[in-house]
Amino acid sequence: MKARIWQICLGIARGPAYLHEESSVRVVHRDIKASNVLLDANLNPKISDFGLAKLCDDKKTHVSTKVAGTFGYLAPEYARRGLMTEKVDVFAFGVVTLETIAGRPNYDDRLGEDKAYLLEWVWQLYEDGHPLNVTDPRLTEFNSDEVLRAIRVGLLCIQSSPRQRPPMSRVVAMLAGDIEVPEAVTKPSYVTEWQRNAIETSSSKPGPEAMSASPFLSSVIDEGR
């Protein structure tokens, strides 16, 4: 049980790493989120729903395109200006990683103002020196070093500037322990005004999908009991 959360994060990371750097054509998924991650019988994750995926021209540094995806997972430069690179998937992966560790969605107003926005809460705990407090309380046994490594990787992936986010191949290497994860992580501007307004105006009561914990994480917890 204790290794599965880390293995799931690593397995998810290998998906966009392949799309970005190993496939014969570069592909940006554009909708990496918890509900688009499926688990097989052996709890191996698979990224699904390529309906928003977009091919990239190797000669271009970015693509200007209409914004598509899910609020809470959209990188700032993409949401604001429609600038798309592989780094939009990196940002979304960072959100999914932190959701996986915490066992909750990136926004939940039932948890109070200090915890409602997951990325703010994670950063505050990290800054205060208690990052492991974000771990899902249902996880009674886990490897602290692996979880802390995943939290740092998640924070690196949600940096506000795409240049500060590592490529997915480096994310895989950091999660696997092949290279060190930097301990000094810059405070990211992780919740932008457009995200807050979108949540507040869309509905006074978030729907079931927004309020539920990551579905694949819940299946791991339940299976491990």
C-alpha cells in the first residue's frame, strides 16, 4: 500500500513525458486532470480522453490557440493569453500530483478558507516546514521521503512561469530518484484571479465532480484497506 501513491504519480508522469519527448510527433494533452486518469487491474495509471490534444510544430516555441481544458488545472500563461507549450501539461500534472497526495480536489469550500484552495494550503504547509501534513489521513503507512519528493516536484510543476517548470522527462527522473529535487522552491502564483472568479460565478455550490476526491486515489485507498 505505502508505495502505490508514489508509483501512480510516477506512472502518470511517464504519459506526458512520452507525448512530449518520445513520440514521433509532439503532443500536448491539454486536459490532464484526476478524472482523466484511469487505473488498470494492477493499479497502473493510464491517461485518457485525448479530445483536446493538440499537435505541436517542432519549429515553434509555442502555439497561440483558443483556451480549452478544466479550471483549476490551466497554466496561467495559457489561461490568460492562450500560449500553449508542453509546460501546460506540466502545470496540470503538478496539480494532479498534489491532489493525489492530499486525497482531495484542488478546490473544496467545505474545508474552510485556509484549506479550500489546495495549492495555497500546500504551499503554506511547505513554507511553514510541515509539508507532510498535507498527506491524506487515510494513508496510514507511506514512505516520507518519497512523498516529500513528490510534493516538491508538484510545487516545481505549478510555478507561474513556464520556464521555471521542469520538462516531463526531468519530472520522471526526479520522481524516480535518479536526480535530486531542488529543496529551494520559489513561491508560485498558483491561484490566479480568473480561477477564483470562475469558481465563484459558476455555482454557489460546486458540483459532485468538483467536490469529490480524486477517483483513482479513492480506489487505491479502498483497495488497500
